[in-house]
Amino acid sequence: VMHFPKLRILWSRSPHETLKIFKKLKRNHEEVDVDKAVEIGTNDTLDELLLVGTDGYVDDEDISDVNDAAKRMLMRLPGINVHNARKVMTECESIQQLSELTRDELKRIAGPVAGQKLFTFFRQPFTA
């Protein structure tokens, strides 16, 4: 507890009381975004995850080959997370190339849900 000063420990006499406590604590807060929580919960940093080569190590040449602005833009696209970004970066040379892929190619590279989100995003007009 000394190493984590912001840590708060809750204790209750029964599971029913625990449920009441959590309901009160959650009352004024938004619902948890599970994807964001999982992404935050990973131990690896974003840079490490995106730069690890096929051999499992970060090489100096891997670092120099990555366009930081494009990497940041890629991570902001809908459906992209640290887990599928590396595969997208190995399959596509640029965001332009990514945007021109078919629905099936995007689903194959990024996964079924993320691929559909990307396809919809790239094909959506500016005006509704």
C-alpha cells in the first residue's frame, strides 16, 4: 500500500453490500470503455509494440524506418489498436494504401470488426 498511495481498499461484510458500494461509486461515472481499458492495461509501450521486428527485437533500422506522424495518425483511426497496428504497418506502406484496400482485405489485416470500421470510415463522405 505504501508504494501505491492513491490505492483505496474497500471492505464489506457480504457480496450484497459490495454490490451496493460499487453501484454508489459508479453512479456519477460513465460506463467503462473495455477496449480502451485493455489497451491501457498492456505492459508494453506503444512504441515498443509497433517497432518490434519479426525476430521479436527492436532494431535501430526499424526505428529509423517509422514515420512518427503516420504512426500517430494510424493509431487514431477507428478500429486500430496496438495489437492490430503492427500488422497493418507490415501489410501497408502508407495510410493512402490502407485507405484504398477492399473491405475483405481490411478485415483480413485488421480483423473483422476493425476492418469494417476502417472500411466505413474511409468510404464515409464529409457531409451527411
